[in-house]
Amino acid sequence: MSSSLYDRLVRKEARLAVIGLGYVGLPIALAFARKLKVVGFDINQKRVDMMRRNEDPSNELAPSEFEGCDIHFTADLSDLKDVEFFIVAVPTPIDDQNIPDLRPLLGATRTVGQVLKKGDHVVYESTVYPGCTEEDCVPLLESLSGLKSVTDFKVGYSPERINPGDKEHTLERIVKVTSGCDAESAETVARVYELVVKAGVHRAASIKVAEAAKIIENTQRDVNIALINELSIIFNRMGINTYDVLEAAGTKWNFLKFQPGLVGGHCIGVDPYYLVYKAKELGYHAQIIDSGRFVNDSMGGYVAKQTVKKIIASGKNPAEARVLVMGATFKENVTDIRNSKVIDVVRELTSFSCQVDVTDPHADSDEVKHEYGYELAKEVKGPYDAIIVAVNHTEYANKDEAWFKDMLTAKGILVDLKGIYRKKVKSVNYWSL
């Protein structure tokens, strides 16, 4: 059955569907649509309408990326009825208590479950804790379809590895981890992905192994960044610059080159909490992972407090101070503001009654207002008592000392989170992590 499914997909006698067309799902859908007959499904009709006009709602892909693709974008469930290979690529966020929020994942699973047929394959790409696919998703598929996993339909897991804003490490160029519920489905899933992933496919031993591999990728980065963030707090008390230290230490061949900063977004700032949650469920407190999350989640407040201290040291009352925050997205050169930790900086500054202006060349002011309750400044007009460069956008890299001097008061402070100006400024009051 599985080999014939692969053949039918290649001959365009069967269709593949991608459920969820965000920054992960859309590139996958378009990549397959250059080879196969594809249905791109999203519950948001407005987004569907944009994609029908060759517009990427995430602003990651150019209109040309849609050309030559055999794809039908839809929000209509009936368009999925004759699909035989499903890829679920919806987000897996956390709630206000840092508990996994599986509602988008289970919602997408319900969508698939309503149209699931004998012989169909369902592959999950959403980042989850090990066991989630088989323990949370499969029972729902079975109950809605009346079918039995493995016997009647197949399930697989292939974690997404897309890095937003990265034009080098694209879907095609990153080795794809794949897995299936049995040997037959594992091979089918791997062969289907091999159609579009030029870097090749790694066949994981099981679905749980594939889930675990993905979640530790971001957990490892998170813990390492937390270490550097903690070191930056220590080095600040010693009066030495963290980036100077990292530059020196980095001359050794095996030194891991992580940098301090705000850790947000919908991967690295979220995924470790899934592992912590599952560990707790199994009766284990994941101490290192939890501590890393605590350090990284605290950095926005730390940056703001350090800024306020320096404002006070300059003789200024924080309640009368004007602060410019440059950057609102979760990382450089993207439009995505979800889980951006810049908001922590802003909220802490406003708690000291500072007047805060936020600017960003990539973020949408209405989205920022909807998500965080503040608007981007319509114009940036100095002088400011402090300028915090929170996100390392390319547009900011060319700013020179003269520009900052012009925008700052006589005793104003430049706070440079990523250390991009440390060798460029000489006479401006300067601080970085």
C-alpha cells in the first residue's frame, strides 16, 4: 500500500496536503507543489486569500516562490476529502503559565480526523514533547475516523527545522529527520521527503526519537545561551565586557560561540518548556533546563533595570526620562513579533514611569498593538536619555556614533544588547550585555 501511495503521489494520482500555512507550513507546501499535487489548508480565510494572490502572510517568501507550483489554497474542509498524505505544521505555543498549549495541534488533528480514510498517511511537523504524536494525536485521529492506527492508516513525525529570516538554511538544504509508526510507513515518509530535501533524510529509529531529537536542538541552544547570559551578569559586576571575553575565548578551536541576549520566538523560547512539562509528568524536575529558561526569561527585566540604574546615575529622574527601544521583533531581519522578549524590556521601563518609544523597520504597528498593547512610534525624535538597541536589524548596523550622539542627551546612554557598536563608539556613554 505504502509504495503504491508514493507512486501515486509522484504520478499526481494522489494528493498531499499541508495543514497550517505559517512560516513552517507554507515553504513545505510550495516545495512539494513543485513536484506533487498539493492542497494548502489554513483555517484563516484572510491568509488563504493572500496566498492565492502569491503573497506570503509571514513575509518570508517572494511572489516568485509561488510560481510553477501545483497547489490549491483553501480553508474548506471538503477540499481535503480525497487527500491521502497529510502534513500537519501548526504552531505549538505555551500558555501564560508556560504549559504546552496543544489546542492548535489538536484542532488540526480534528480537521484531518474528519476526512481520514484507510491507507492515508499523517505526518506531524509541529515541535512537541516525546510521545505527543502517539499519546495525544493518534487517539483523536482514531476516535474521529473510526479507524485504527498502523492497521488502517499510518502516522509519522518529521520535525521542522526552518529558521525564520535565514536564506541559507532553507528546507531543501537542511537534513530532514523522518520517522513512521512501522517500518513500511517510515520508508514511505522518508521517500516522500526525499523528493524535496536535497540535503538528504535521516531515518530516526522511532517517532519518539524524532520528537526528542527536535526538542533537544532548541533546548541545547537555550541552555547554552542562558549560561552566557548568566556570565554577562557576572562580568557586568566585574566591569568587563562580555563580548571582549567571548572574542578572546573564541580563539580556541572547540569553544562554543554563543552570545548573550533576549531569547524569544516560537521555538527556542518555547520548546524547552515542552520537555520540562513532560519530565514533570514523569516525576522528574528538569533542573538545568528549567534554570536556563528562568535566566533567559529574566533578561528583558535585567536589561531594563540596568538602563534605569544608569539613567539615575546620570542625575536623571526615571519618571522624566525618555527611552528609545530599537527593535520589536523576536530576532533580526524578520517581521515576526510573536513571543518577542522586547516587551519585557518595555514593560519594566514603563514600571519605572519612563516614557518609552519603540521603533522597528520590519514590525507591523497594528500587530504590535494587538499583541502587546503598545504602538510603534510614528517618528523618532530625540533627545533620549537612553537608547536600547534590542534587535540587531541590518538597518541598524550602519548607525554611527554621530547618529547616536545626535539622538541622545549629553549624559545619555547607549545600550547595545548584541555588542555591534562596541568598537565604533568612543565618546558616547555605552553599555552592553
